[in-house]
Amino acid sequence: MTKIEPELIRRWVNGWTEARSLPEAEAIEPAGDGLRSECRQPGRDVQVFALRADEQPESVARLAAGVAAATRTTWLTVPTLRPVAVEAVVAAAGLELVFRSECFMTTDLTEHPKYGPAAPYEREVRTDGPVTVVSLHDASGELAARGTMAVVGAHAIADRIETDAAHRRRGLGRAMMSALAESAVSQGARTGLLIASEEGRRLYASLGWHHAADVLIAQGPVAPSIR
């Protein structure tokens, strides 16, 4: 593979915004180098996603320049098979790397392993339209783990897969991903997409998810407030 397909990135962005109940991302004109999302998170007002970093390297420079000139806190997410080259471009634009070891991963959901939570944990699955939220609770009812998956056509995008530190290494991540995959397949999804942290990719790889690209995330300089 010499590049990651823009449509795959676009599907991930659409699912990410759906999973987080955000407005649909908008194309960045006039060149259409990427997508822009109002992400409404503390320390991150806007997120920009590069669509053609490897196919058109100059597009990353244009996006990075726009992020560097932004007046609101803006992050730039770049899926790429050439992370060293991308890192040099974003650094030249004056951006600061927030994450350099994220990973874009895919899987065939129809072949996803099936795991249930071990006692005393119980699983709760709630589906609202295209979005499924799986929660795992301990015997006291305390939330131990939680994850979300949004279905976009034949793709399902996993997001915010989290296990409380006190409940880790008990198979909860496997049980949660199994439930999310099962729900997505029942809604017609066949391919799973996610962006994994360095820690999370070990879990996903053990469940059959495959590395499709590296992901670099950089932040633009924030102009000091005038008092």
C-alpha cells in the first residue's frame, strides 16, 4: 500500500462526529485537502483531518499553514504511511506534535472474536440510531469500562474505548469490542475503523485489527488573550 484511501479517512471522520454527536465535518476549500470539524472539547475547539497526505504531500503543508494561522485552538490529524516526512512539514509550519504514535486500524467485523465479560461484570448495550454504546459494570454497579461505535454504511467506527484503571487486565476491553462489533454487524457494517493509541493498539491487534497507517496529531500555536 502506497497511500491510505481518502474515502476511508472520510468514513472514519463521519463516524467519529456521529459517535460524539458533533456537526458533520465540512470540506476545506478550495483545494479540498481535508475536513474540518467543530469538536467542542476542552483545549480543542476545531479539528482538521488531512485526506491526501501521501498522495499530495503539498496538501499537508497547506493544512498546517491554515492551522498555524487559526485564532482558535485547532488540532491537525494526519493519517500517513510517511510519518517522518509529515512530521517535518508540520514542524516547519510551527505546529507542536501532540501525538506521534497513533495508529489507524481496520478489521473485518464479520470475523471479530467473541468474548463475554467475566463475573462479576455485567454488560449493557444501548443503540440509538447508528450509534451503539457498550458499558460494563462491576457488582456494585460502578462503571468499569465504556465504548462507542457508529455505523456509517458498511463501516463502523469505534471511539472512546476506555477502561477504568482499577478494572484493567480483566478482559473488559475484549468483551466491550466484541459487543460493539456484534452490534455493528447486525446493522449491516462489515469493516471496522479506529484510531488507536500506542497502548490501545496491542488490544486491537490481538483481536485481529490491522495497521493501515500511522497517525500524527499536531496543535497550532494559540494566540495569547489580550487583556
